[in-house]
Amino acid sequence: MCGIVGLHLRNPELYPQLGELLTGMLCEMEDRGADSAGIAVYGHEEWSPAGHGTISLIDLAAPAPEVAAELGANLGTEVEVRVVENVLLVHAPVASEVLLAAARGLYPHALVGGFGEDLAVLKGVGAPADLAAAWGLEKAQGWQGVGHTRMATESAVTAAGAHPYAVGPGECLVHNGSFSNHASIRRELRAAGVEFDSENDTEVGARFVAHALAQGKGVDDALGELTQTFDGFYTLLVSNRDSFAVVRDAIACKPAVIAETDDWVAMASEYRALAHLPGVANARIWEPEPEVIYHWSREGVPA
């Protein structure tokens, strides 16, 4: 049992409240998973400055000034590193893929929590409320956030096993449930050259989606293929900087609820995570149908 939350803001006037709203959502899901948690935030300038590539390095045993100096020398440009608890948020005025390649070259064993433009990923071991407070999540601003509270069932309680899995540029995936055929799909993806950071079944789903998107497929097509390929019980939330999508398996036994207003779209494993959102009393609220892909994009930006 795990908890999923996601918030996609349509009204720019709400951007300063993203962290506060997301914190409330995440903490409401703590009793669905209290061993670890993670978040992905899109648009918080302090964590992911505009015009810069950003990568999240988790539990890297190297001082931030040293990382900044070594990466800066490697890239030939200024690199900034912000410490947020156990995460180093690394920014540089280069594409995130370029920054990621340099970091992997210097720190081949580092756990990359995520990379992209406008994206910061934080995750760690501990109670979600404690982690949110340590991260200062309430102060975060932006247009979109995704969160997850984990109750581990099939892999170790580590930061590597925590969600979100953000394995493609600007992309992330969170998951409640289990994939029963993840081992065979992992073997197929490895044969196609895809590398993995953990034995978590969720990472297989995230790598599958990222691999499909890298081949030029859209989010809807990638998730449609996932529903036809993966066995098990799951609710998934998949995001990138421009879109937000939800899908459930054919039986839809894992709980999920979606709420939508003119100002925002939100989803969570349970309604109580949405109850404090502004205007929720007038929201359209429903339970997503089995294998139906619900997909929203930022206004004026193709999904």
C-alpha cells in the first residue's frame, strides 16, 4: 500500500502556493506509506532555475563545493549546487542531459533522482511529514508537483527504492500497486540497452515509459502500451514539465480519485488528500475508469 498525490496548477496566481498545497496532500497520505517518500516539483526557481539544466543527486558522499568545482571544470561553465537534506540539486546553463553525462562521468555510482528543465526531485527514507519539513516543501513555488508515500513490499527501504522514478528528461512516474511481470520486462529493456538503478518494480514501469517516449511516442501511446504489456494491479501518475497523466489497470483495485476545477487538476489515492484544496467544494470529482488514460497539458503547450 502506497500513497500518490499530484497537483497541476492552471491558475498562475496559485503558483506561490504549490508547496503548501502539495505538503498538505503528501502528509495526508502518510498512513498509506511511512517508510520513505519523494516529490517532484516543476518550476521552483530556487531548486531548478529557469534556463538551466538541473539534476538531483541523492546521498552523494561529496561536499557541494567540490561537486560544483569538479563539474564546472568538466563543463567549462559555472555550476551551482544547492543542498536540500540528502539531495544535491545541481544547476548549470547547459542542457540537463549534458549535465547528467558529466555527473555520471565523475560520479559513476551516484544515484540520480531526476534531471530536466524546471524539475527538482527530492526523496529519502523516513516519515513523509518529517521529510517535507526537512525539505522546506511548504515554501516551494511552481506550476506542478507530484508526491509519493511508500510502504515497501518487494524491495528494500532506501532512497533508491523511493518514488518518484524520474528516469527520462523532465519526466517522472509514481506508482501504487505492483507489477507481477516486471522481471521479464526488465530483462527485455536491459537487452535494449536500458540501465537500472534498483530492483524496484516501479522503476521498470518508469523505464518502459521513458524508453517509449525516447522513441518519439506520445504519453498516451506510451501508457497505452504499458497497460497492454504489464500485468498486476496499479495506479500510475506520469508527469513531465508540460503534462500530467493518470492510468489504472484493467481491474482498478488500487484507489484513486481525480478532482478538476478551472484553477487546477489534482489526483490522489484518497479524497482526504484533496479536501483542503481551494475551491474543491465546486470541483468535478470522479474515480478514474480502468485502463482509461486521463491526460492534461499546460495551456498552449502540446502534450
